[in-house]
Amino acid sequence: MTAQTVGRWGIFEIALPGPATGNPFIDVELWATFKLHNRVVQARGFYDGDGLYRVRVMPADVGELTYTTR
């Protein structure tokens, strides 16, 4: 994974491949848990077409942002 640089209140985005068959709006649920210092934020992902799913967050502070997806 390549590190990304995003400023405070910039948009950090994760793009993940996933199933493109069936109904991805109903059949797939994607969440990410972001951690920055002592703050934890959960964000719901969305289907963006052609088997691509995205999750976005706007960091409220400066530092190393880590995340897990489920």
C-alpha cells in the first residue's frame, strides 16, 4: 500500500474492488474504521460502479491516519 498525503479537512479516499454482479447497493455492505491519535471515526462505503467501492473521510487533525475495512 502506498502512503497518501491529505491535509486537515482534505478528503481521504479508499477505493476497493468488489463484486459487480447482483445488486451491490443491497448485497454489499462496506464500512471503514479510521483512527487518528485518540479519535475513531466510522464511515460507510458506497458502490461507485463497475465493481468499485469507495469510502471517504475528512481528517480533523494532522498525523498518521490508519484504517480497517469490513
